[in-house]
Amino acid sequence: MIIGAHSIIYSKKPDADRAFFREILEFPYVDVGEDWLIFRLPPAEIAIHPSAKTNTQEIYLMCDNIQNFILEMREYKIKCTKVKDQGWCPL
């Protein structure tokens, strides 16, 4: 039986991305050595989409109050795009 999953995000700026998950999102993590951080994630799901490209990545972070999240990100000078209801997520 599968008991979990490990996801990898490839990045041209891994230190900055690790800092975002560690300091801004405050995800708990372990350092497995040499600043290789593994973050604990909240409950997750996975989808498989068709694609002619194999070098594409997407990650969606879900929250229970998008307006509060946007306000928090502004405190860190992180810009969020306008929220768009895609119709596939109950609001």
C-alpha cells in the first residue's frame, strides 16, 4: 500500500524557492544535509494531464481564505495575480 509521495520541483533559483517555502509559507522541513530541504506538505492530490512537452511543472497551493493569503503575501512584497474563478473548485 502506498503511504505517501515525494515530489520534486526543479528550479533555476533553488535557494530562493527553498526560502519561500521555509520563511514565507512556513512549511515544516528537515535538512537532509548541505541545505537540501524536504518540506512537509499539507494534504495533497495528484492529476495527470496530457502534454507534448515534458519540461513543464505546475504546483497549486490551496488555502481556505484567498483574500487573507494575498494580504499576507503583500507584507512580503510578493505580488499575486488577480484571482480568477476557474469553476472547478467550490468557493
